Amino acid sequence: MMNQMIVANLRRRPMRSLVSVIAVAIEVVLILVIVGLVNGMVNDHRTRIEGMGADIVVRAGSGAVFGELSGNTMPIGIADVLARVPGVHAVAPVAYKLLPGLEAVGGIDLENFDRVSGGFHMIAGRVFRPGTHAVIVDDIEAASKHEHVGQTLTMFGEPFEVVGVFEHGVGSRVFMDRVVLDQIDGSPNKAATFYIKTDPGADQAKVVAALQKLAPAETVQSIGDYLSLFTPDRLNAALPIFQRVMISIAIAIGFLVIFLSLYTTVLERTREIGILKALGASRGYIVQVILRESELLALIGIVVGSFLGFLLWNLLGRLYPSLTMEFTWKWVAFAALIALASSVVGALYPAFKAASQDAIAALAYE
């Protein structure tokens, strides 16, 4: 009986019900998109660093976790010193230079890089030759910017030929010869990060300690310790703040729309509430009716919002392949709980206002 009455009330006011559902859906979509974009960016970079195949990372001082943001400050000569440490198999210095949009071009010495990473899996073309103005791009970069082998790109004001496309997941999306990048960057024989491969069976803790003694001014970490830093709060204090602010805005939208919708509904249904109370409906029954109405609106909005979030995730992935956005059921459940909670809270005052009405006064209400 109660459920039938609730459905009838929502159908009687279709526009107001639709607005409430849309508000909850927007709340869910905002949470999924903001969290998905931030986590997607962080985890994508983490995966690409992990794909380098290194066991140890050496960074300048206590520089940025994103090596490309720390600048090329470490002398290349350090690589020869580090390579002599027992247990070190290979050392690959990498220089970076940022492109617009915070994507970075990696400058590498192919021989050393291949010894650490195992080499590129080329999908088309070939790797660049040392000393040439040539680049290789990963398949995601090629798809998102419609780049292909033989194309000429203008980067840092100079022309570069795309000579190959490699499978994504190995560091940067664009690589060129380190010496050429050094000349462009104006910091010859400098690197931002050293990636180190250890010998099979080597005690990595001992190797890390030995490397740290040789480079006391730098940060030396196992790849596991380094990758553990790749969380939004540890990468940049502003990221979790941004997430919380946007989620708070989303919650406020859902709360206010549900509150206003049900508050005005209660005012319009004053006489109906009076009839229910005259027929013996308790305060708890009236509160339950209003809260169930808000829950039904929230549930419909959650389903719609989750569906729209999934569609948006697919659409962004197709339009912008390099824009990594995560869509996980864990965050769908989180967004659903937040939306449901904000809807219930938004309905509390209208519910208790309805329950506190005097039956006689409500019946006389015009």
C-alpha cells in the first residue's frame, strides 16, 4: 500500500521527479568522472613506469615523483659509477622535456635502455637512429593524435620524423635520442632519472644501500618503494583536495535538489498528509513515506548516473585515447552510497515537517 502510494505521488509530479532524478544522476556522474580521471592519470603513469622493467630508480635529490617534472640535473657520468656496483646489470639514464599538456618526451640511449627494459615492441616502423631528429611514439599517442610512420612532427620548434610506433606501457609516450634532447633542452649530458636493472638473484636492498653511498645527494629507491608513491595524496597535495571539493559540490547538488523537491511536495500535500493522519497514520509512518520517496528517487538517479558515467567513460576513451579515466565498480558503489546518503539527509527535514503537522489544521489547509 505504502509503495503504491509513493509511486503514485511521483507519477503525479513527473517534472519534479525527473529533476530530482537528474540531480542525483549528476551527483553520481561528477563523482565517477572526477575520481576516475585523477586515479586514471596516476595509475596510468604508475603502470608505464612499472613497464620500464627497472628494479631500482635513482632520482635527483628529493625531486618530483614524476621524473619529467624534476628537470635534467644529474650528470650522465654518474651512470658509469653506478654500473660498477656489484649486482647492477644495467643503468639507463633518461632525460625528459615536457610537451604542452604535461606529456613528456623521453630522451634515451637505446642500448642502455634496451638492457634495462628489454626493448620496445614495435608495431610499425623501427626505432630511431642515434643522433637523428627522429622519434618513436606509442600506439595510444599515435591513435589520439592521428600520428603515423613517416609523418613529420614539430616539437620544441624543430621538425622530427616519426619512424616507429611501439606498444604502450614503457615509460613515456614519445621517445627520442637523449643527445638530441640534451641539445634542445640546453642541458648537455644531464638526466632526470636513472633506471637500474639488477642481476638475477641480487640482494636489491644491499644494491640500493651501495648506490645510495655513491650518490648520497640523490634519492635511491627500489621500484616497489618508488611505485608506492603513486597515489593522488602522495603525488600532489592538491589532488585529494580537488577531489574532495568536487565530490562536496556533487553532494550539495543532490542534497539541495532532493530537499527542495520534497519540501515543496510536503507543502503541496498538506491536506493529503492531514487525511493520512486522520485515518490513523503515525508520525513514523509519515516520515517513512517521505524517506522512501527520496530513496526511490535516489535509486533511479544512481542507476541513470552509473549508466551515463559508463557511457562517458567509453566516449572519452574513444575520442581521447591518451586521456586515461578509470571506471571501477568500487567507485560506482561509493558514488551510490554517497548519493543515497545525501538524498536521505536532504529528505529528513521535509519528512519531520510533514510528520509534525496537526491533522485538523492540515485538513483545513487550502
